[in-house]
Amino acid sequence: MPCSSSTVIQLCTDASTYSAKATSIDVESTYGGGTPLKAPGVEYSVRCEVWDKSKSKWVERGTRVYGTFYTRSATKKFPISSLGLKKGSNSVRVIGNYTRTDNFNGTIYSSAQPAAFIVKR
């Protein structure tokens, strides 16, 4: 499972390349910050972006997923059909945004993302 390099919060996908037969991109987040989390844990949102060659930029596609976790999030699925991919190879990346609040430090923000990967259609 390819993961981001962050040591506090990691965002992982179920593969680094997806074939034309793949139906979803599965992602999960894990907290490895050392100090056990108490309520409310880590709130997060995860989104997919697709490289748009004509605009030379990343474009958000599909629906964002949201949740809260303490150690590991539930696996979230992004249907590949919702990403509006073109025929051939597409560059896709998954980005997670995280907010953690604790009683001592207030709100702490962290963001993690694995490298872009290829999805074939």
C-alpha cells in the first residue's frame, strides 16, 4: 500500500498504478504521532485530483470524503468512473487535509499526500 512520507499522519492508497479494469481507488489514513489521541480525534477530508494537460494544472474530480478517526480511518472508496478520465493513461493524486485538536495545544493542522499515480482507461 503506497503511503505519504509523513510520520504523524499517513495517507495510503491501495495501489500505485491502476489498470483499465480497476473500479475504485481505496484510501485510508493512519495516525502515528506517538501520543494517543482523545476525543475528538482527527477530522479529515480526502479528495482526488486529475492532471489536466490542456490547462497544465491539477483539477479536483469526484466527491470529497470526510470523517474522524483516532488511529486509522475507515477505508474510503473513490469510484474511478466519477473522475472523468480520458482514454489512455491519466495522472491522479489523492490529497488529505487533517485537523487535530487537543486540550494543550489547541488546533494543529497537517496535510499529507502520496505521489501521483497512473490510472489507465
